Amino acid sequence: MAKFEEIDIKDFELNPFELKTKWMLISAAKEDGTVNTMTASWGGFGVLWNKNVAFVVIRPQRYTKEFVDNASSFSMTFFGKEHLKTLSYLGKTSGRDEDKIAKSGLTLIKEDGVPFFEEAEYTIIANKLYAQPMGEKFFIDKKPATDWYPEKDFHVLYFAEISKILVKKN
């Protein structure tokens, strides 16, 4: 089993603009212990309400949204390039249709009850602070609303306080 160490957020080095090429898994567990995950590349980090936060967006039809909505915390897990094929599978397959986590070959583990994966390079555990559906009327630049949401299935925006950053030990 891989070992992870918690690092201080001040020691965490990440170029947030590389996230669009470095996919992550957003994972959460329901109260009954079931877990789901989805591949994502949109999100970011910053400071809001004097808290170190991450923000992610999830479309309403994604099965993982039910899990994130049900949980107080979720994980954002980042992998090396050798896992891109697996991340692609996890992004295209719904957990409603099959046990995609088992079929992925990844090893599910938990920290403080929050699921993530042993094969990760690093994982961010975050406690939800705020969630709000995005809406067409709020787009100042209308082009993203037309380009990215032809079905009007606008993402829900989540802000979450970063509680832990876990890095795989070498």
C-alpha cells in the first residue's frame, strides 16, 4: 500500500493553469459508504472568505454530483500521465451503469472517511462551503454559454475549503 504524507498548504507547488492538461478525479462517498468518482479538468484554487479554497464544477446529470451533494467533503485526486487511459474511462463511463471504480483497476482508500486512490501523486481533501447552479442569465460573455452549454445543462459551482493535501511518499 502506498503511503501518503500530509503537507502544509504553503509547501504545495502547483501551477493552476496546468490543471486543464492534468485531469483529476473528484470523489465522494454517500452515508451508506458507496463511492463514486468522475474525471474533471475544470476548477481552481484561491482564497475566499479568508479560507484556502478549491472550486470545481459538476454538470447536473453526472452521477458523482449526487455523491458530492450528499457528502460534507470530497477529494480531488491527481495522477501521472500513465493513468490517462484510466481517467478517460472513468470520465466516459457512469457509475450508474457499472462498478467503474472496480473495473478501473485503481485502489480505493480513504482519509477521514473521504475516498481517493492509492495510485495518486497527490490528493486534496476539501470541505464543501458553497454550491450554486450556474445560469445562462449570469454570463456576461454569452459565448461560453452557447459554446459549452448547447443543452442548457449548466454546471453547479462548488467552493470547498482545503482541509488536507496528501502527497505520495517516494
